[in-house]
Amino acid sequence: MKNSLLAPPVAFIIVFGASLLLYRMLSVLSFKKREGKDSQGKPYACGEDVAGQAIQPDYRQFFPFVFFFTIMHVVAIFIATIPAMTAGSLLIDEIYILSAVIALFIIYRK
């Protein structure tokens, strides 16, 4: 009986049931949609009136930071998980770090 509760289908049903119960209990606290509001569905632009305009956000300055974050964290995870006993993989590690540095130079070139 103890091991059968840890079986994936049984554990899934238990967690799904607990999540459904929590969802139902917390739905009482959620905001209810009001009918007839004229501002419903209009874009919000910091109080500016943009009735006929389409809002197009600009992410060009955001992408270099995202790629920097991704590259640095992948390199950090790769370096942190290198086994300490393997001296033969040092060349591969150095090539990986060098390629990450080159990738960063490519991202921030002007």
C-alpha cells in the first residue's frame, strides 16, 4: 500500500485532486468580471489615449541582456558540473569558455 501511493499515476491523481480543490477554494477570493464596463478590452498606455493606435513594444534593447544572461548561466552550469578528476577534459572546457566569450563579443558588437 505504501509503495502504491508513489506510483506515478496515483501520485498524479492525488496532486491533481489537491490542486483542483485548492483552485475551487481560492476561486471565492478571485475578482469577478463586471459586465458593461466601457474600458474593458482597451489597451492601457500609462493613462494616454491610444484609441486608434496599435501598441508595438520595442524589445531591441532587451534581447542582448537576455542572451548575455543565458550564455553566462549555461557556461556557469557547464563549468560547475565538470568532474574534478578529469584532467583530459580541460581542453574542451577551455574551448567552451572561449566560444562563450566570442559569443558575448558578437552580441555586444557595435
